[in-house]
Amino acid sequence: MGRTEWMKLIASDIAFESEQDINLPFESRKRKCSSMHSQDMPELVEPVPRFKDDLQALQLLLGKSEPSLRLVRGNKIGMCLVGFGDASGGGFRSSWYKESFDIAYRFGTRGPELDDGSSNLREFTNLADTLEEMGRQGDLKNMEVFLFTDNSTSEAAYFNGTC
Amino acid sequence: MTTQTKWDRAKTLVTEFLKDLEEEAGTQLEFKRLEKAVGFLCHISRTYPTMFPYLKGFYNTLNG
């Protein structure tokens, strides 16, 4: 439940059992309201179909025995290396600068596995496959990637894990 | 990076849920346990944002 919904709920009559409640700080009223509604929650729930896939993805991300290190802010000289990519019909291509200023590229036509896929899926797989290839070639090490796309579905997939 | 304790706890939570699902098909999960787990994993995903999209399965289960 988002903050706005909490505010609406807390502002309703339910949250005020007595006149003094109006003087309670926000967090206290939130706790009180939460405990009042906890009895509505089911004890058991049915997992959604994607739950297992999500758990497997999390298990993969948490696979190392020690916590992964994260580059929060690089402390070396910055350099902007641009890459481009696009998918059209059954074809795809992308290119990017390597640190040595050589140009790397990948292109080709899709196999039959994407014949029934949408153009959004083709756009997204091109972006994802290109990043994976860059990773394999070591072009993402100590790099921060800014990915720009005109495809809002790819953007949604990146942030939500699904469209 | 996060602490070893938190990392291990996150791993245990995920592994336990996976074990539950794999042991018995069509199993139902405890609401409160899921709620607690997703709260902690959400905390961890502030350090590791790549984990965040995969919490959707938790939220869809809780709110479904």
C-alpha cells in the first residue's frame, strides 16, 4: 500500500477511535491502522506462477558465498563510449566503442523462435543480448552504463522485470 | 556491499521458499512469512538494485 493510500485510510474515520487520536504522530497512526486491518489478511496465499522464477533469479543473484561488491561511484577518469542498436523486422544490429576505441558490432537475423514474438520483444532482446555480449567481452568492467531507448516497453521490462 | 549476516539471511530466505515450492506442488505459503521476507529483501535490494524486479513475484502473491 502506497503512502497516498495510507494517508487516505488513516484520514478516514476508522483510524480515529477517539478524539485524542488526531494528535498522534503519523507513524503511530499508521501502526494503529495496520494492526486494525491485520485481521483482514489471509493466513495462507497461493504463489503466483512467476514466483518460482523470481526466486530462482534471486538465488542466482545471491549465489556468491560473500556479499557482492558494487561499484557505486568510479574513482577513475571518465570517458563516454557510445553504442547504438536497433531491431527491425527479422534483423538486428548494434555497435559500440571499446575502451581501445575499436568498434565492436553484432548483427544478424532472428531465428524462427521469435517469429511469433512482438516487435517490443525483438527490441528488448537486442538491447539485452548486446549488453550481455559487451559483458562477455569485458567491455562493462568498471563502467557505468546509461541505456537510452525510445521503446517504453523495454524500459518497463528493465525496471519491472516484466512488461 | 552489505554485511555477511544480511547476505546469508537473504540467501536462506530465498532458498527456504524455493525448497517449499519444490517439495510440494500447489503448496500455499504463509502470508506473514512472505511479508517479513519481502520486507528484508526490499532492504537488501536498496544495495543491490538488480534484485528489485524479482520481488514482483512476492508482491503479486501477497496482493493477489
